[in-house]
Amino acid sequence: MSGRMRAAFLTLMLLAPPLRAQDMLQGVDLAQPAYSQSELTRADIEKAIAARPAGATLDFSGKSLNGLDLSHLDLSGTNFRAARLNRTQLRGATLDGAILDQAWLIEADLIGASLRGAHAFAAQMQRMKADGADFSQARLAGDLTGASLRGALFDGADLAADMKNQSMGLMRAVLRSTQLQGARFHHANLTSADLRFAHAAGVDFAGATLVNADAAGADFTGAQWRDARTEGLDLDSARIDADAVEHLSTALHLDRAQRQ
């Protein structure tokens, strides 16, 4: 494939709808009550928090909590497994250690929230807003296509592909076309993650592992790569700084990257 044809192909990919997100949502009617309404109120949630015995875990697994305003609540350790939180307001909430496996957070607002040590496997987080949120030490193997994560912290987070459990397909962090400007991934694991067309200018990847990650078409201008592992990182048509090449010598298709 010629350079011109490759550039045209990547342009079409950028303009096309995110195919994986469509596959994951195929057949799901997000307008139905289970995905658009709530069976509880904020007052119900606050009552459950107040009544929780010391050391006990709140359990909202499988619940429909769509569209609620749960901003600034302490929901640490809460079980939200398979819960629906589409368009839910969780701005400034504390979700440290929360279980969000198979949860739905499409277009949820987690700006400034804390999710340190949270676990989100096979979670649907498309177009989520989480600027400035703290995902340090979290396990994220979900779909964050089109999410806004500007200035978010992912220190020590695990966003790598799960190579042992693939009954649901290859589960990994999908950060396709996400807004990652100024985010920090110190010592994070992004092995085989999907970073295609990510807007990652100024991201700090110090000590991170990006082995075999796919970052075709991503914008990495101003990114920091100190001590990062980049073997097999696909940089086809990605934008990088010219002085970053020394840190990216083991990346794939480095010769096809656009050097600024």
C-alpha cells in the first residue's frame, strides 16, 4: 500500500463510526427504560450510604441508575456490577475500589471523580466525561471510545488486554479517539491497548508499558516517554516529536510516523 493510499485509508477510519463500539452495542436499545431511566433516587442512595454498617459493601449490582445526580457522594467499594449508569452525574464522587465490571456508563459525567483501585472489566464507557479523574491503580478493560479524559491520572493502572479470558472477545482498554491531553500514565500497563486516533498531546507515559498497543493515527506531540516500553507499539501515521524517536526505537512503523 502506498503512502498516499495508507493516509487515505486512515482518514476514512478516523471519519467512520467506531466499529468496535457499534459491535458491543449492537442489538441494545439504549432508549428502553433499563438503559435510560432509574429505579432509585438520589435520596435512596444517600439513605443506603447512611445505613451502611462499618466495613460493609453497598450493592447496586444490576440496578438501573441512569441519569441520577450522584455527584460528590462517597461510593467507595460499591458493587455496581452490570449496573446501568448512562448519563449519570458522578462529578467529584468517590468510587475508590468500586466494582464496575460490565457496567454501563455511556455519556456519564465523572469529572474530578476518584476511582483509585476501581475494577471495570467489560464496561461500556463510550463518550464518558472524566477530565481530571483519578484512575490510579484501577483495572480498566472497557470501551472508552470518544471519552474525554483530559488531565486524568492513570498511575499504575492496568489497561492491558486480558489474554486469559477471551470468551467475550479480546477485552482491553479501548481509548479510540479519546481526549487524553495532559493525562498521566506513570507505570501504567497499556499492553495491546487500542489508542487509535487518540488525542494524546502532552501525555506523560513515564515508565508505562505500551507493548503491542495500536496507536495508529494518534497525536503524541509533546508526550513524555521516559523509561516507557514501546516494543511493537504501532505508530502508523501517528504524530510524534522528532526528539521522541530515541525513546520509540522499538515501536512498529516508526518510519511512517509524522515527525513534528
